[in-house]
Amino acid sequence: EYAICIVGGGSRYTPDMLAMLCNQKERFPLRKIVLYDNENERQDVVGAYAEILFKEYYPELKELVYTTDPDTAFSDIDFALMQIRAGRLNMREQDEKIAIKHGCLGQETCGAGGFAYGMRSIPAVVEIIKQIREKSPECWILNYSNPAAIVAEATNRIYSDDKRIINICDMPIAIMDMYAAVLGKKRKDLEPKYFGLNHFGWFTNIYDRETGEDYLPRLKEILKTPVDVQTEPLFQEPSWKATFKFMSTMIQDYDEYLPNTYLQYYLYPRKMFEKQNSDYTRANEVMDGNEKETYERMETIIALGKIKGTEFAITEDVGCHAEYIVDLATALANNTKEVFLLMTENKGIIENLDRHMMVEVPCRVGSSGVEPLVVGTVPTFYKGLIEQQYAYEKLTVDAYLEGSKKKAMQALVLNRTVVNTDTAIALLEDLIKANKEYWREL
Ligand code: G6P
């Protein structure tokens, strides 16, 4: 039996994660669940909801704790599942709108928005890992915190000897859910080959686990025409549907591999810029939509005092974000040797790329940790794109570590959604002002 801590306990993603833990109690039995957040307000709602949930669905659980005290939260835990959003949605809105004001794409993890968020996330994540390590030096830290590419690069440099920090992202898995739906299969029937950086990668094969058939050619044919697949609720929102539909354009133009959806921002920055609404960005959509609904639902459940037998009863289908992180914890705990798409230091896995690069590739996971699977070499076009994007990520982390404004500017110039030096300089000035409370001085 394990003890876990969800870092970012007040997040809108936490309720699904808790439901998932209930669903998975046979294969991943827990004795203690801790919710940790640096603010009480939202976490108290999640905590009160969790009490009802566990009473009904997890009576075996011995201890539920929700706290804002890191010492309490991080003592005696086997797993820390981290999903923090430094600056919350208010700062996300700033990131997106400032970038748009300067004629650039406004997005949470890509481009100037991702840069700004990265400069906030690095210190927050680094500090939490330090606190965790003081109390639980051996626990697994499974980190979802965004922008994952930059966070992974920073943790790999700052905690280079710590092999128990694993950086993950649910997007490749969400995309695979979509492939599975298109093929009439389950995601777990499929085994992918994939290479790239986080939010910047390509599927080269999608094998059937049983027959060994590669579905990539078939998927390319199907997806050349926009499809309207039903996956989990989050991805049924209009902006996500549009993202999945845009895949067909990418596949028509680049018919070699299947791209991660986030490549739309880097390969078509002008088109994506024109599509966005400068007054109402994704941050606004989330604040008014999914975020609001999630807390209202929990408030209703708290008032009712029960879940079972109501319309809120939990089901098998709790979303891939929750499922994936629990699957990963289970693989570490039970030595399943399952394959996951994770961020890891290259070390020759992709032969013709920097050995220190934090790549996103298939990895086998067991109780001794993460073992990346060989990719080989990648063609010139992809190599060029990846190297430029990685230089951006690396310079962002350098800018943070050295407090260097020059490197911050260089990072932005290397980002395919910014490019112009004068734009990068002006953007940086505005981002510095907006992030006074969060960034170190540049
Ligand atoms: C996916 C990505 C995450 C990103 C999230 C944003 O799950 O993999 O990296 O944070 O989408 O979703 P949201 O609903 O907040 O726009």
C-alpha cells in the first residue's frame, strides 16, 4: 500500500485524478492520499469533495489529508503527482494577451506565452522538489507541470542526479485516444513509435500490439479528411475540436509522419494568429467553462453529501490526464515494463541530436525507473526544427539560471512564433512588467 501526494490539490484536474485512484485501487492500493496546494480556497472544496468520494468509493483508505503546509504534505509519501500552474489562469490570460498584442501567437505552452509561463514555473517547481526531497528523499516525483518541455529541461539540469523525477505530458496520449477512436480500437491495443520534444513531436508508427500491423498508413489516409471524433469531454470543446480537425491540413502538407497537434502553432504561426480572438483567449474559455463547472459540480456534491446514486456517480471514463499519471505510478510500483511516451535525456536514443536534449520518446517503465527505447536518426527537416526549438528551451532555462535578459531575448527570437528581434525585445519588456511578482530579475 502506497502513500501519495497530489501537488496542486486545488487544481480542476484533481477531482478526475481522485476518481481514477478509486477506480484503480485494486492494482494501485493506497493507504494515504494527501492534497497539497499553496492556497486554501479551492483546495478546501476539493478536499471536502474528496471526503465524500472516498467514504463511498474508497472506504479502505486510511488517511486523507489536505494541507497548505509542505512539511506535512511531503512527509512519508511514495509518490508525488505534480500538476501546478504557477500564476494560475489569470497569468495565463496575461501571457496569451500580451503575445497577441505584439502580433504573435497567444498560447499557454507554445511561443511567448509558454516562455513567460516557463519563467514562472521553473522557480515554483524547483522549490517544491527541494521541499519534497527534504521530507521524502526516495519518493517518485511524477511531474505534469507545464510548460513541460522547459520544466523538464530545468529539472534535468538542476537535479541532474535525481533519477526519480519523471516529466510527463498527456497530449501524445490524448492524440492516441483519438487514433484509437478512429480505428475502432482501444488506446491500449496500440503501441506507438514517436520522437521529438514535448508538444513538438511526430508519430512514425502505430503498431497493433497483437498483430504487429502498422496502422500509420491507414491513419494518414483517414485523417487527411477532417474527422469529428468523440473522445473525452475536454476534447469536445470547440477549440479542441478545431485543433484535432486541423490535423488534416498538417497531414495533407506533410504526409510522412503524424504530427503532435501543437505543431500547428509552429508550422502555421500566421494562420493560428489570425484564428485567435484577442479579447477572449483559451484562458477565458477555461475560466468561464470547464473550471467554473468543475467547482460548481463539487459544491453541489458537498451540499448533497453524497455521490453514489446521483447523476455525479463516477464512471470508468475519467479522462486521459488522470488515467495516464496513475498508469505511470502503477508501472513504477508493480514493475509492469509498460511503454509510455515520456521526456528523458537523449543520451544517444536519437543518434543525430544533442545527447543532453530532453526528448519525448517511448520509454519502458518498471520499478527501476525509465528506460528509453532506441529511435535511431531523424531526417534533416525534423532535426532542424527540433534543434531550433530545443535551443529556445535551453536558452529559456539559461536565462532563468543566469538572470540573463540577453538570453531571454535570444530564446524568443529562436521561437518560430516570434522570430523578429524587435518584437522579441518589446514583448520581453511587457512580460517582465506583467510577471514582476513571479520572475527572478532579468
Ligand atoms: C493538454 C496538454 C497540456 C495543456 C492542456 C491545456 O492536456 O497536454 O499540456 O496544459 O491541454 O488544457 P486547457 O483545457 O487548460 O486549455
